[in-house]
Amino acid sequence: MIKGTINRKMLLEDCCSNSHQTIILIDINNFTYYNEIYGQFVGDLILDNCMQELIDFSQKYDYTTYRISGDIFAIKYQNSYLDEEMLLGHINDLFTTISKIRVKTINDDDPRLDVTLGIAYLQYDVLTKAEIALKHAKENHYKYFTYTASIDSSESHNNVLYWQKELAKSIDKQSIEPYFQAIVDSKKHIIKYEALMRMIQTSFDGTQKIISPIKFLDISKETNQYNEISKIMMNKVFNTMEEINISFSINITFLDIVNKDFINNLKTLVSSYTRKQKSLFTTVNTIYFEIVEDEHIHDYNCLSEFLQYFQFYKVEVAIDDFGSGYSNFMHLLKIQPKFLKLDGTLIKDIDTNKEANILVKGIVSFAHKLGIKVIAEYVHNEKVFIELKKIGIDQFQGFYFSKPEAFTHKMTDSILVHQ
């Protein structure tokens, strides 16, 4: 056992220090097989090597490492806040770190570790929720899973009520805000910005907290508040961008497209934007609609009418989240988009995942033959960026270039992303 190992009891004590924390549990899959096949000495050596690698990883990213049971480790983020895309980068690096662990055996075998992660991100009672996430991941054969109230029956009802109230406050205060993230070409020149929804929560002391839609968007549909927050979002995006000389994209679901109130409001916004742009600039900047690729796309006549109307305003169309699990190549043939945005699950470890690499190459080849440009999101480091350029990706988006932020005029000062 490595000297200085911290156990479950210490982890529980550390978790009481403040309310919202982030923990990642690391469970070595089928660890008993290593003991049975190679013997306990090799098994212990694997655990020691794993612990040492996790300690090194933790020092690199400001985590603390714990061994909470025989083959389950934990790392806890030391600070109170962690950006979601930074967390994704940590997860990717953690898998890479563990995959490099090697222990030579008597038979010169080179066993590789396979692990499952359970993650509790900025949660109360963080260890319990990380354990729920780990259990859910193992039962469903996921590589990792981040805790949500939907997998915890004890939290689900209270969670919906909480966000229903917070959404009502946000609608009343108009505190739904667009944040903008750059999309760049292979030379890191900014092509456009994607508008992303955020909720701004203000505490009694005036402190503001930025909330990702992953927390509340699905619930807003359950509580019939989605249309209102979507309208606030769209109005603010166009109000922000109509006097700015740069193109931008907005996310639209098929549920939006069949909503007459949403479409009527969108028509008004696009028309007003185009008139204002013509009065200010020699050319009108392009609006991009990123249509989320999911199982709800079924009425292609309705979708075709929607696209034909906005062709008059030279709106360009992209299919978003392609490859997220439902991917239907018929969407490409039916919608005929100008852009295809690949889901982050295909991109995050493309430099090390051969299967993802082969799949993305196939999608890029197919799309290019149809005249469709391909965008990769969740580009989180230089290795991934370089690999994607080799594959032939046309545009790139991710934390490696810039994080989503409230609009400032500095965004238009330079066409080159500086890191």
C-alpha cells in the first residue's frame, strides 16, 4: 500500500467542508480476475500503480486522491467550482492515464486496466451521489456517468420543484442569457459564434452563478416553461448580434419548428436582423440554424417548409449532435444541410480511440461527397485538434480555443483566437 493513502473515512470528513463539490469514483472493472489469473502479488501491484498514477493526476489538476475500498478509488476536486468542459477534459485525461498503467507478469502478459467512472458534479452529499452514478454506469455498461436527479428517485421530485421555481424567477427577471463560443477554421480564425443558453442565479449578497442548461432545460419542457425561456433566449441573441459584424448560430429543435408561436417570433427576429444589418454593413452576416439531431425529426414536410422560408434570408443549416446515439444518415439526404456538427462523444478521445477515429473518418468522407462541411465540437486539447485536422474536419469548437462567455466587443477585435 502506498504511504499516505487517504481512506473513505477521511473522504467523508473532507466532503463536509462545504456544500457543492465534485468527486470522481474510479472502479477497476472485474478486478478479481487479475488476482485469480495472475495472483495476489500482481493484483496488489496493479492497485499500487493505479494509486500512484491517480496521485500524480490529482497533483496536476488540483484533486485529492482517496482509496475508499479494495478496487475503488476517488478523486475530489479541491476548489468549489469546476467548469463543465474542464471536467470533460479531466475525464478524458483520466482514462488516458489509466490506460497507460502496465504491470509485467510472470507470463510476460501485459494486462490493461478497464475502469468505470461515477461522477458527482457540484453536488450536495457528493459521495452518495457519485456512488449512485457509478452504479448506474456499471448497470448500463457506460464508461462513465455524471449524477443527475433522474437516476435518483429520492431526489427527482424535489429537483423538479426546485428548478420549476428557479425557472419562474428567471422568466420573471429575464435572467436567461446567451453566452457565445467561437467556431474556428484550421488556422484558428473565428468563423462565427454559437449562442448557448445560460441561467444567471443571483444570491442575496449579489453573487451571481452561471447555470448550464443541462441542469434545467429538460425540466423546463416537463413544467411547460421551455417556450418562455426559449423566447427570452432568442430575443437576447438577436438584440446582441444585430449591430455586430460577425456571423452566429443558434440551436433549434424539431419541437421548436412545430411550435407556431416560436416560429412566428423567429421570423420577426430574422427579418428585423436582416434589415438592421443592411443599414449598417455592406453585406449581411450569416445566421446559422443548428438543428438538433434526434428521434423527434419525422415530419419532413414541416421541416422543409421551415427551411424554405428562411432560405429567403440566406440562413444556413447545420445538423447538431450528429452521432449522439440516434444518428440517421437519411437526415442528411432529407435536410441537405450545409454543415454537420459531430457530437462530442465522438471527438473527446479521437486521438486515442481507434473506433471513434474510424467512424469520424467515414462520416467526414460521406459528408464531403455530399458537399457538407463538418464541424467538431468539444475540442479540448492540441492533440485532438491536430488529429481532427488530419481527418479533414472543416471547423472546430471547444475549450481549447475559447470557453462560452457573455458577449463583449473584444470578440470582434481579432479574427485570430489567442490561447
